[in-house]
Amino acid sequence: MDYQALLNIIEKDLESFDHQGKVASYIPELAFVSPNKFGMHLHCINGKDYFIGDSEEKFSIQSISKVFTLTLAKKHKSKIWDRVDVEPSGNPFNSLIQLEKEKGVPRNPFINSGALVIADILISCLENPKEELLAFVRYLAQDHDIYYDEKVAASEKSKGYRNIALVNYMKSLGNINNDADDILDFYFHQCSLAMSCSQLSKAFMVFANEGKIIGTQERVLKTKSIKRINAIMQTCGFYDEAGEFSFRVGLPGKSGVGGGIVAIHPHQYAVAVWSPKLNAHGNSEKGMRALEELTSLTGLSIF
Ligand code: GLN
């Protein structure tokens, strides 16, 4: 497959894409990002790279980090599924409304409440959670040049009212063990990770390669765990737009309010796209469109 030719077509087709959405500004630091950035990077199972636009520029990965923390928790064989469910929420990523009925057990690990429980689990099992998460992401990407963006983490902390509410609410319902401030500090840092499309596509190859690092073939997780994480990406990776993403793109994936989306085609490739303007569901508008075009042009999706 000549992926470079396809990416070039996508770049040209979307040159004058008519955005309706806006760059996220509820995390003040994110509002400074230039709205017209666009990059895409596809890393193939055979190790080849294909890219367009701002694919080497780092941006805030935000909720994409929830896939890394779930993977790290699984790697440490943490017990997860009695504390977080695996059902789509059909609600916005920062919603509180289902928690009361469900006794503080979040619907899935990719909404904020679920990711905060995963953060709690990691804090309980790791000695230096922030350092170990960073090392893990660098290992997955096989790239040391990945850091937390302290400015973004501090910016979210200054306005993170809903996440503060979520942690405290779940603590009152008995599903949080550690100190709320420690969990929030870890969570705001994981969301502040700055990575490029190039780095993200490489880091996500583990999900396209049955749980092994591409190149070295070192095993990170069992094939069965990878199958499950991919299933949760498919059903829950885009919150109340997960159905739409499946319908239009047809690949497991995860988005973040920094405007990034990563998707994988098992045994074929991982692809990351970045365009900061978000639709009403908090997902990158142009990013979704670019991925839709990719699977339409190749004629291949997991369906
Ligand atoms: N840090 C963001 C938040 O908690 C992540 C949300 C997202 O990327 N969807 O609101």
C-alpha cells in the first residue's frame, strides 16, 4: 500500500477544511496553541514511516494518556475490573452523572472518572508513579525525548474543578484509596505529556503488534490484554462520539482535547493525527475527517 500517496491526497483534500469547532480553552494553556496546526504520521508494522504536515511537533496528548496508564496498570497485574467497568458511557468525558447510580464505579477507564481510578491504582502499586509512567511511555515509543509539560499540568490544576469533584465524589463512595491531591497531581501530569504524531504512532504500535515492541519484539503485555484494551478503545475511546467514530473510521482509537487522535489497525499500522480545533464532543474535527479518509481510501478497516 502506498501510504505516502494516500496521506498526500488527504493533506490536499483537507487543505481548506471548513472548521466549525474551537481549540480547547477550559485548560487555559491549551488556548495558546496555534489553531491551524495539522500533522499526521503513520507507522507501519514493517517499520516504515509516512507523514505529512506538523507531524514532528509536540502537542499536549491529554486523554490519549489514559491508554498508557491503563496499559501500565495491566502490566503491573493490577486488579482493575471490579473498580472500573468496560461499558461505553454515552456521556461527555468529564461527566459525573452516572457515578451515583453505579456506586462510584466509572463506566470505563477512558472517561475522566475511570482514568482517575486507574491513577489511584497506579499510585498504590508504583514507588515513583510519575517517573515510572514517563519511563514507560518513552519505552513504548523507543524515544527518550518525551516530557511532561509542567506549564500545562499547572494550568489544568488551577482550573480542574470537575476532576477535583470526581475524585472526591468517588472517594466518598469508597472507590478511591489514596489522597485526592496525589491522584490529581498524577492525572494532570499524565495529561500534560507532550508528544508528536510521530512519537505517538510509534508508542501505539504495541496495540497493533499483539503486545510487542516493534523492532525488538519485546513483549509488554499478553495478546489477550491487548485485545481487551483495543476493544475498549473501539467502544469507549471517543466518549459520546464512540459510535460515530466507529461508523466513520472503523478503527480502535483514542482522542484528547489537545486535538490529537491515535488509531490502530491490528497487524497493519498505528496512525496519529493532530489538529487542535475540537467538535462539541471534545474530539478533533479535522483529525476525525482525516482518519475517515484514510480508511475510505485504503478500503480497509477492522470491519
Ligand atoms: N485533562 C483533560 C481533562 O481532564 C483530558 C480530557 C480529554 O482529553 N478529553 O479534562
